[in-house]
Amino acid sequence: MKKGILAAASVALSACMLAAFAGCGTVSTAKNMKGEEVTEDVWNTAMAGTVYEADASAANAVQTLSEVTAEQEAPNYKVEYESKINAEMSSEGGNIGDQQIEAANLKIDMTSSSTVTVADNALHITLKYDFKFDGSENLLEPMGIPEGLDGKGEVELYISFADGVAFYVKDGDGNWVSASADSTLISTAAQMVSEECLSLMDQSALVGLFSQYEYSSEHKGYVALDTDVSGSMGDSSLGATTTLVYKMRDNRLAAIYSSGDVDMNALGMSVNGTMETGLVYTYGGQSVTLPTVA
């Protein structure tokens, strides 16, 4: 039971951290950019214009799709994102009912930045990350994380749609090679990066949801309504404050900024953390040159 409680809390925290880790863009640029007030029609067109679809059978496989307008053009834009996460989990130990809980602690520091360039019927994706997990073994073990785990790294990946779907990655010697989606050369990190980047680029789910956002002069954009959560039951409590802002310029989605604070106490354990992410779009003027394959 003791390990079950710790495992559940650890898995919940790791899921939150991974979700926050997916959010990206240059934080300061996204936060300080002043967005424009727009109509609902402009909102819908802008969100629909971020759709990404790959169809390997099409002559021009990468399309910008819009259900609001009939116009379809091959996309040419760049998306930059950045994420900063700090979190702590701790328990002084003691008894919960007839169960004895060991003292435990965990601290997470994580930053990442990435750029996705969409042009010339191809994608170029880069990611840099820097993380540190430090804490007691009884929390790290259920998450499958060694004590004192830290690391830095970079991932770079090209995807071409000119003739089917082709991936280009570096082999162990640093040479560019072609690979299929299920190739062992496509690392788990590269797969995760490509999937998360594509999902982040697509904000089309917000088409028709204009009424759930309100323009804020303070935040310089459209702020999601009713995002804060709080509650308590017995000795347990939860407080979460989140700000999510979408910024429009020239009738297009220009930036997304989000920040959040979480403070939770449950089952004798406290969790608190902060996260800040930003995502910035640049339209036009982009090119992708596929690497020379060894």
C-alpha cells in the first residue's frame, strides 16, 4: 500500500511534467507580444489555418487546411517554442490510517527549446533540452528514474513528403541517413519530438470556441476563461492557477503563452510547481534543404 501511494503520486506528477514539457516557443517573446483584437470569423480562420496534414499519396503532401475558407496553400512558416518547469514533491513521513509512509522528496528542473520549420514539402525539427531529477529513491524508483538523473541533449530530424514519407536522421557516426518511421535509427526522443511538435502546431480544435476566450489588455491577448482550480477535503487540498493566452496579428495566430502554479497536499505529501511556456509563429520566408545522405 505504501509503495502504491507513492507510485500513484509519482506517476501523476510525471504525467503533469510531461504535459507541461510539451508546451513550447520563446517564453519572453510570447509573453510580451501585443496581440490584436479580432472578430470570431478571423479567430476561426486563424485557428483553422494552423492545421497540419500529411498525405503521402498527394503530389503536394503537406497542406494548410481551412474549413472556413476554400483556399488551400502549401504552408511556409516557422514555430519556435520554449518551456521552463520547476517542481518539488515532499513528505515528512508518518502514518495514514494504519499505513506507515516513509519520508520522501523529489525536485525537478527542466527547460527545453525547439524550432519547427515547415516549407518545401518538408519539415525540419530541432530540440534542445536540459533537465535534472534529484530526490529520494522511494519516489524515483516508481517513476523508473535513477537518483540524481540529469542530462542535456539535442535532437534534429528532417521529414520529407516529396515522394512518400521519408525521415532523415544522424547515425552513430554523425552521418545523415534516410530511415522509415519504424526504423531503429529513429530514437524514442526523435519520435516524441516530431509527434509533439506536430500536435502543438495544430490549434484547429479552437475553431468555434471564440466565446470561451476574452481579450485582456493586461495579458495582451485572448485569455482562456475559468482555468483556475481549487478545493479541499479533510487534510487534502489542491490549488492550481493557470494563464493561457492566444495572440493574433495580421489575422493569424502569432503566439501562445501559458503559465501555471500548482500547490497540492494529499495523503501526507505536498506537491508544488511552476511552469511557463511560449510558442511563436513566423509566416513566410522559410525554406527546408534536406541533408545530403551518406
